Amino acid sequence: MKALWCSITQRLRRDWAALGALVFLAVLVTVAVLAPLLAPYDPLQVDFDHVRQPPNAQHWLGTDKQGRDVLSRLLFGARLSLAVGFISQAPILLVGVSAGCLAGYGGGRTDALLMRLVDLFYAFPTTLLLIALMTILGRGFGSLLFALTITSWAGAARLVRGQVMRLKQTEFVAAAVSLGAADRHILWRHILPNLTGILLVMLSTGIPGAVVAEAGLSFLGIGLLPPAPSWGLMLSDGFSVVRSSPHLAWAPALAIGLTMLALYTLGDSLRDALDPSTAN
């Protein structure tokens, strides 16, 4: 495990794009954590005397249709977006890894049953299923996490299943079986530690996927509930007045775009770092 992290660190140090993305994300996380201290105004404070003001000395990014400070809402919106991106991965990986390990290691009827269930979820378009679930469950953070788990666990399960089936054929697993090790011991001590690479790859794609899913659902009006300072809600509000107040649209759009660019750049570099065929 230590050797794996050393190899990843050494290769990422030579990737300037990855370093830039990592610095941007570090700043974003810091800003999100310190949002209550950095935000110049309360993100929910309504001020109808200063509605849709352009950027100025008092409001660096202007105000929205309710007179709320756009910069303050962007800072607090980073909290929501990162929370959705990171927290959603815990249940997705828990369900996906568990199902993938059971299918790949158990084989037989267990494998056939779980893979047919995976195929069933793959049969539904992800976006339409997300919209349907949010419509049924209602808007809210908990509903969003549940919907993301339901629509994403199948992909994680299929990837893990393939890796577990490969690891079952390795010599160290065969040796553990010959020594009479229990299946639970083999999974915990020999197979799961060797899934670190594939789990990192899944996280590198899952986090930005969840962030953009939240923004998209909130933009459509079925994501987080207003007046939450969600980037998607801000973009939806700004889109309706983009001609007269363009700052209300470009500010959240730029925040979403830069965050997605940084996350996907870091993810691509991480996948390259974990791929032995790309080693110099």
C-alpha cells in the first residue's frame, strides 16, 4: 500500500496539470470550509433595495433577483457541491463494492443474480432515472444522496466484480485458500486491499459526476430546495435574466466549469498514475 502511494505521488509531481488541479481543489475546499468567515454577507439575506446590481465595490459579483450577495452564495454553494460530491460516494461504494465482491468471489447463482440486477439498472437511462426518483422522493439533500446511490452503484459493482474475479486467480489468494483461510478473511485481507487502485479511479469519476448531477437537477428545479445557495439553483435563476444581468449566470457557470475541469483533470492524471503501461 505504501509503495502504491509513493508511486502515485512521484508520478503526479511530474504532471503540471494535475498539480494545478490539485492546488485549485485545495483552495476550493479551504474556501468552502471557511465560507462563514470569508463571505462578506449572509447568503440568505434578502435586500430588495439592491436587486440585480452589477458587480460593484460593495458586492464584488453583484446581487441576484432577491438582492442577495452572489459572492457569498458562491462560497456557501461550494460547500453544498463538495458535500454532495464526496458524501455521495460513501453509500455508492459501500453498495457497489459489496455487491461486486459477492458476485466476483461467490460466483454461481449469486453472481448471476447480482449481475442481472446490475443489467436491470443499466437498462434505465441514468438522467431519466434520477429525475424520476427526485420527483417521487421530493427535493432535498437526503433524497439526492439516495437517488445518486441508486443510479450509480451498478457501475461500481461491475468494475469491482471484474477485479475480484481476476484477483481470485492470483497465487497469494490460492495460497490463502490452501491454508484454510475463511472467505471473509481472504476478502478483507487479500482482495479488498488490492482494490485500492480501482476505488481511487471510481472516486475520480464519481465525485465530479455527482457534483454535475446536483447542479443539473437543481437547474431543472428538482434538486436541492431553495433558498439553498446551490450553484445549480443560482444558474437556473440567472439563466432567466441572462440578457439583462449576465453576471447572475456566468458566476455559477464559471464556478461549476472550473471545478469540473479540475476534478476531471486530476482524475485523468490519477488513472494514468495507476496504469503501469504508462510508466516512463
